[in-house]
Amino acid sequence: MLPEINLQGDVDIAALSPLLRGMLLSVAYADGEGGIGLTATGAMNRKFVL
């Protein structure tokens, strides 16, 4: 028999997930700055990554 999973609607996922928080911050930065700058070799800019 499969286990039953109960979901809770009052959990703030953004506050609990570092990955989701980082993604939201990245999207907000890119939206505010008009994108994320890349270096000449195509890597992400250091000021964005740190």
C-alpha cells in the first residue's frame, strides 16, 4: 500500500527553501538590471555569483 501524503497550505515554501529563494533573488535581479551580465568567456559575472 502506498503511503498517504498530507499537504499543508500554511507553509511558506519560499522561506524554507534556499534553492527557491536563490532563484527568486536571481530573477528579481535580472528583471531589475535588464539581465545578468556575462564575462568575455560566457561565464556568469562574479559580482552576481558572490
